[in-house]
Amino acid sequence: SSGTQVRDYMHTDDVGRALALLLESDFHGSMNIGSGEGIGIRDLVLSAADLLGGRALLDFGARPVSTDEPPEIIADVSRLREVLQFTPVFTIECGLAQTIDWFREHTTRGSE
């Protein structure tokens, strides 16, 4: 799509830490686990493409955004911060770099 959608992403280590804090607490009720910050899909994809050297392969707008897709999904993390005093440690850039490194280490190309 055009990548104009905004989403809330958080590193899995931060998600695990937040869940552990929640389980160890006396809190009852619902709580969103997220970063509380949105990033445009286009920006996220451009960052990944830059790390991979593949920006020229991108074709934003080749598919339309689905009419039932919300333009923005960002977690309300006020309870997470107030009750558990939680803030994420990892940045999006760090998470992307780690993910790319992991895939490079754990995948092989067909004929290599």
C-alpha cells in the first residue's frame, strides 16, 4: 500500500518484560502492552530497506489500502506506565537491526 498507516511496534524483549511485570503485580483488569508511539508503515519499511540496501525494490502504492483497515493503531499505555512504571528499552531501529541480523544468521540462500 502507500504505507500511510500508523502502527505501534515494540521489541519482543520489551513485550516479555512488560508481561512479566504485569504477572508479578497485583493489578486486575485490562492493560495494553505496547510502546505508545506510532510509526508510519512507510517509514518502517524504508528503514528496513535502508538496512538491507533494497530501497529500489519498494513500490509504495502498488496495492490500495484496504477500506476496513484503520489508519492508526497506537496502544494507550497510560496504565502500563502508571501502574507498572514500564517504558520500553529498545528502539525501532535497534529491533529492525536485530531482526535482520537474526535472519541473516539463521537462513540460507538456495544455492549457497
